[in-house]
Amino acid sequence: MSRHDDTIAADAVEVFNQEFLTIRAKLLEVAAALDRIGRGAGTVEDDPRMANIQRAIGVLAAEQPERAEQIQLIFSREYDDQWQEKLLPAK
């Protein structure tokens, strides 16, 4: 392992140490929200938003780069050339 690799590893450990409790809290918050949904009457099984949440959880579980970007894209709308005409009132 080169000196450069040691620096990267140390930085990752430092970032992890700083972020661990925040990550843990956010994961618990998501799990609790999903538990509340699961205990509710009815189902959201066919709701596309739940499908997006499940896809995002899959992205988190995979060890791949740019997870934040991939999750953002899951929840983003596709670009629409006519967005101004649809959202802004006619003058």
C-alpha cells in the first residue's frame, strides 16, 4: 500500500467516524417510516413512489460510486421541453 493509499484510507475512516451517528439516525428514521406505512390499513404496494423508495434502497445497498446522483435521478422527473408552457401562466 502506498503512502497515498494510507491517506485515502485515513480520510475515509475520519469521514465515517464523523458521519456514523447521522447515517445511523437517518436509516432508523427511514425504517420507522416504512414500519408505520406497513402497519397502516391498506397497501401502497402498487404506488410508484414506493417502487422508487425500494429502488433507492437498492442503490444504497450496492457498493457503487455516485449513489447520491443515482438516487436523485430515481426521484427526478424527465426533462420536458415544454415545462415553461405547462408551469407558467400565459401572458
